Amino acid sequence: MDFTENESQAELAALSRKILTEQVTPERLAAADAASDRFDAGLWDALARAGILAAALPESLGGAGLGLLEHCSVLAELGRTVAPVPYLASIVLGAGAIARFGTPEQQHRWAAPAGRGELILTAALAEEDGDDPAAPPARAEPVTDDGQGWRLSGVKTTVPAAPLAGLILVPAAAPGGVAVFLVTPGDAGVTVQRQQLASGDSAGRVVLDDVRLPGDRVLGRADGARTDGTDGAAGWLMAAGTVGLCALQAGVTERALELTAEYARTRVQFGKPIGGFQAVAQRLADAYIDTEAIRLTMWQAAWRLSAGLPCGTQVATAKFWAADAGHRVAHTAVHVHGGVSIDLRYPLHRYFAAAKHNEFSLGGATTQLRRIGAALAASP
């Protein structure tokens, strides 16, 4: 594949960086950190007015018809600033999945207003019991034989931006396979409980207690996905969500390394900058290699997914590097900075928390190795 950014990616990334540089100030971040949901509504509005939220939506929904590669360019910029906005949950997964799999009515009802920043969407991919996206514990049963009504039960955990969302995409095991259902917090039997994450990001536990939904609340078809888990709404959500986390991690680790290298150049100990000591320089070099591995494997997985190619192993490989190498980069940044790294007045603590969140969301390094091993064992 060609790792060179296309023109749309470069322009969207540059516009995103300009807005984020202007608006994501230490004061704004501190205010978001102190709030219950770590959400900057002003920044969200600025991204919407600039056309960034809608850029990857079809033109019929007010977008520019761009795709996942452009999404990843924006996510990397958001990671660099640890921006307090739910772009991955609402735009990439929520609006992106509805635009891809939804009916025209679903698209205009939910995806279009999300692209304008008027509605926040999210996807409930993590389960309290089990980490296999092909077999979620959440269950959906048809109320009638013609599939015109459904009954949902289950619990989803750490659902990003759930307390802010007006619509939640919920994968659940149905008789024909894993289906995705469109659930609103106001539906009878739905409870959203705010959860506290170490990163401070908005998240919630979503309880589905015998939730009754009409037949038009199914996203796409309720039959099985392709064996690599990337076909169908549920498989696409998991793959795109994983790649999106890798893109965020690429931005987080890149900026964390920049801060650490700058600190090593200016922090003087024993008469010279600490970056001049061999052990510190080696840690920085290792972190650079890890950051590049996160970036390259992410783009490989994103390209294959955007091209509609089988990519289950590539997605798991990218997430392994985002988790394993992200862990090393985050800890290198803390170790080189020393005590100042945990000072809440210094920005590094946000990057460490974000890196740890990205490391474990949708499966850590061990989970990804298990998936890769299973795929290799099943290959002829």
C-alpha cells in the first residue's frame, strides 16, 4: 500500500490541527477535566461549523463523501491534543455506520444531525461478560415471526459518551447472527449509568432490561458476518472502532514522545541535558520505533478496511502495537520526565491516561494475540 496521505487527508488534518491548536488550551482542558463528562461543547461546535464532523458523510447528508482514511487523519490530530470530544464514538462509529448500513430514513433522522453537531451518537461494543465481538452476551429475540419487533436484554459497559448520546448502536446476538439495534436512552427498559474512567472521558454503563423495539430499529441485516468479522454492521463497527482507537493512539504517543524529547533536551542534570545520557537516549529511540510501528500498522489496517479487503488479522496486529507499544511509550514518557509527569499542572498526565485507555479498550495486547493466533491456526 501507499502510506502517503492523499490531498483530502492532508487538508482535513491541517484544518483540524489549526482548530485544535487554537481551542484546546490548558484552561479549556482543565475545565473539561473538572466536568462530569469531559466534553467541550464549544470545540464540538467549532468542528461542526468547519465541516469536519460531516466530512466523511455522503453529500446527500451534508457531507463531502470522504472515508475512513480521512477519519483516521482527524483522529490522530485529536489524539495529539487529547481533545475532549467524542469524534470516534459519534462520527466514525455512529454516523459512519448509519450512513453505510442504514435506510434513508435512519440516515436523515440520525446521521445527518450528528454531522451538524446537533446530536451525539455512540456504539456500545464492550460487554461486561466476554470479549468476543462475534458472540456478544447481549441478546435480541424477535417478538413476531416477521421480524417487525424485537426484545433486547443485556448490559454494555464503558460505552463512550453514553451520558451525552441521543442514540446508541447496540450489537446483540439475534437468531440469524449478530445484529445492530438503534436504541435511544428514552426507550422503555433502557438505563444509562455514568461511569468514571481514569482518563476522565465520558462513558456509561447501559442496561437493557427487556427493551422492546420496532422492526425499523435494526441497522442493516440481522444475519451473520464474514469470517474475518469485517462484513455486516456489527463486524464493521468492531473493526472501525479498533482502527479508530489505533489512530487516536498514534496521535497520543507521537505527541507524548515530542514532549518527552523536548524535556530531555532542556532538563539539565550533572551539568548537561539528560538527553545526552546514553540510557535516556536509548529510551527515546525505542519510543520512536514503537510510535512508528503504531502509525504504520494503523494505516495498513485502515487502508484494507476502507478498501473492503479482508483485514481481521491486520486490525488485530494494529491494535496489538497500539496496546503493547503504546504502553511502553507512555511509561517511557513518565520515567524520563520523573516527578513532573504526575503534576496535574503539566500536560503529560493526560497523555499517559489516554494511552492506557486506548491500550485496553476493545481488547489489550493479549486479546489481540489470541485473535491473531486463532486466525493463523484456522488458515489452510
